[in-house]
Amino acid sequence: MSENQVQSTLKDTLVELDKKHFIHPTSSLKQQQESGPPFIFTEGKGVYLTDISGKKVLEGMSSLWNVNVGYGRKELAEAARDQMEKLAFTNSFSSFSNEPAIRLAAKLAEITPCDLNAVFFTSGGSESNDTAYKLVRHYWKLKGSPQKTKIISRKKGYHGVNIGATSATGISPFHQMTSSLAPDFLHVDTFSTDALRDCIAKEGADTIAAFISEPVQGAGGVNIAPDGYFQEVRKICDENNILFIADEVITGFGRTGKLFACEHYNVVPDVLLLAKGITSGYIQLGAVVLTERIHKELIALSDGVLLHGYTYSGHATACAVALKNLEIIEKENLVENSRLMGEKLLNGFKKIQAEVDIVGEVRALGLIGAVEIIDPVTNNRFPTLISPKVSAECAKRGLIVRTVGFEGMDTVVFSPPLVINKQEIDELISILRDSLLAVQNSL
Ligand code: PMP
């Protein structure tokens, strides 16, 4: 057999095994059986992935908004290997500790804004969210306000898939997937501070534990707040004795052109949620960062064991990889690159918008962006979703993007690795333009 034949037999075998045994997350089970996996990736380097057939694609999404330092970083493999050889894992319950977890907690305290100084480790964004909901309720309980239980989040907000995180998520198909959700979650309009004030007035501030939002909504379609919104939110929370949780699972670690997106708004949350870019996806890790004030109050008021902890909270290998990842982000000025390449990306979107009729609003902040698809005749969405056709055309031409097709949106979203350079942005824009024109001509 030739090498090509061997590869194609291997691929067929893997496709069959995939269909039979691999339940994919957030996927269509039927479509998997009909068409199999679109790609079986085998290698990655920089902003590119290669699949088992040898096809190379530009990763316009950093996988799930997270591979910030790009693929194939040997330094991260070495950091994991060194730590695994010394001490792969030991638990952090009962105050047992390990050096990478201590150093990473101290590093996060140093780089996060103001007095966000105390860190609880998780294994990802959903766990960071559920941890935060429990911690803020625990805090109010210790402070003598056990009735402060409600969490207000926003429509189109995405916070993950654990039961609390699903309940906080403001995208209805995620609620409809299962039959019952957690109590005490409320949703307000995305950028309306009036809606937030009304909700607090209606429910009573003394029943509300926290307000949570992403500084830039990601999975809900890359929605960027208007000027003044977060400053007003911070004021409303302070006036009503409500904690403000910022979910920076996507936006943290340079995605928006600042190290943390709250810095765009000069607003400091009481609780900061992190995951994804903390290790650039090389290993699972998340974190909940509390202000020193809240940490001190918890210490002063606590009278027993904090009965919340994951086996992998403070995982030594994950923390060692995170430390190396943060070193790379600093050393290679990736936050600044995100800002500069983000401007180039947005300019590229604007050129396409001027040329292609089915492109509506375009937006980006750093290297997170979106292109809306509209019917140029009505200026509204087409009756059927068009963005999946665009993403299929992009994939054919060697570019991976994602689409958002719920809550009235028909949107293509982008979140390329922060290491992307000018030529690669040009390539992304050129493939996107050709794909949009191909779809437009087919309508
Ligand atoms: N919060 C936000 C803002 C997210 O975008 C995500 C994941 N896309 C999550 C939480 C959940 O993170 P994970 O998938 O790591 O559980």
C-alpha cells in the first residue's frame, strides 16, 4: 500500500470508531453519524492545524477561544514534563500545598487589577462559575444575610454547562436541552442598566447575591458593551450591596488587547473568573480570584471547613504550565500584538463590509470579533441561517471559524491565536471575503 492508502485506511478506521464510541460535546449526534468528524486533527503549529488527510487550516477561533499562544509550543510541553517528573499532582485539600500552585496564585494576584489577590483553582470555566455562585452565597451567609441568594446574569451571556453555569447562561436553547435548572437565577437585557435597576427593585436588593457578566460576550455573538455601561453596572452593584462577578474566561489573558477586559472600562470586579487562556488550552485549569477585602472577611467570619473543592484544584502540572504560558504572553508582548492585529482584523472586516452586500455590522475588540450576515433587501436576518454556509465555505478554503445562530443572530465569530501576524490576518480576511462572496452568489 502507498503512504496515501495507509493514511486513508487509518482515517476510515478512526471515523468508524468515532461514530460508534465518541459522544462529542456540543454537537449534532445525527450529523456525526451521517457525515463523521469534519476534521481529525493530528498536528498544530502557530495558527495552523493539520488534519489526518494532510489538509492545513488557519485556526480562526484558537480552538474554543483559548489557544492564545498558538499551537506546538515546546516550552509548555517541557514545563508539563518537568513538573510531571518531579511531582505530577498532589491534592490541595486541608491546606496541603505545592510550589506551582502557590507561585501561580501569587502571579495572578500580581497581574490581575487592584486588590484581586486571592485565588481558588478549578479545572475550567464552568467550574469557576459554579464555584463563584457558591462562594458569593457563602459570603453573604457568613455576613448574616443568608437570604441574599439570587444571581442576576444577562441575556445572550454564556457561562458554561454545569448546572449553575447553565442556569446563569442567558441563551435559551441551553436551558431547553435539559428539564430543570438551578433556582435563583435571573436574566436581564444585555446592555440595559435600566433593566438591571428594575430587576433589583422588583426582587429586592436584600435577596440578590451577585450580578455576573462577561466584559465582552463571546458565545452569545461577540457583543461589545457601549461606553459607560460597566461603570454604571459597578455603581448599581455598589449602591445595592450586590457583588459584581466578571466572567473573563474568554476575555482574560490578552484576548481583547488588554491583559483583562475589565481594564478597558476601568472597573474592578469583586470576583474574577478565569480559565481557557490561563494555559492556552494546553491543560485544563480555571481560577476564581477574590478581592483581598472579601478574602479577609471570609477568613474572619469562617468557623469551619470551606466545604468546596475539586480533586484537581491547584493541580501542580496544570499550574506549572500556566506559569510558563504567562511567561510567554509577557515575553512575546502578546497583549500588544492582540491590540495591533485586532485593529488590522477590524479594518479587514470593514473592507469586506463595503464590498459584500450580505455583511451587516462588523465589530472587534483586540482579537475577538464578529461579522453579521443580513439580507441586504430587508436589512434583517435571512429567513434561514446563512452563517453555517459561510463557515463551510471557509473550511473548504482552509479557515476555521464559528457561527452563532440563536437569539436572532446569524453571525460569524473569530478569535484567532494572539501570536497571529500580519500575513496571517491577510490570509484570514482573504479567505473570509472569498467565502462570503461565494455564499452571496449562491443565494
Ligand atoms: N464562561 C465563558 C465566558 C465561556 O466562554 C465559557 C466557555 N466557552 C465558560 C464559561 C465555560 O468554560 P468551560 O467550557 O471551560 O467549562
